[in-house]
Amino acid sequence: MTEWRARQPIPRKGTHNVHPPKRLTKQEAREALPEELRQTFDKLCEETLYWSQYYYGTNFISYSILKELVEDGWVKRPSEK
């Protein structure tokens, strides 16, 4: 896994010229990851879907964001199992 790297703070709306990343489907995001990270991505998708339904009553998941989290080294710590 890659090490965590600090992200730059998100600038306020209208103060930057950054285009949002392309919206990916689950399949596109999954296929963009190396084979060894796909299982982690699948588990993160399951948990995000559960908690979005629990807290917000919706099934919205940003697969682009989840893909970036997995690429950056997101793992579930043993104490969180």
C-alpha cells in the first residue's frame, strides 16, 4: 500500500480553476485500480453504501472519491472491524 500523503485544503468556491474529476461508474473506477486494490475498493463501496443509507436515506456514492481513497492507501484498521 502507498503511504498516506497530506492533501491540500480545498479552496473556497470560485477561487480556483480546478475542474472536477470525471464522474466514474463503479465498474470504471474498479477497473482503473490495480487488481490487488479491488477487494479493498469493493469493501469500501459496501460500507459507504450502508452508511449513506443509514444516515442520509440515499444510495449516493462517489466512486471517483472512493477510488482516490483506495489509491492513497485507505485501509480499515483492525480496531474498526
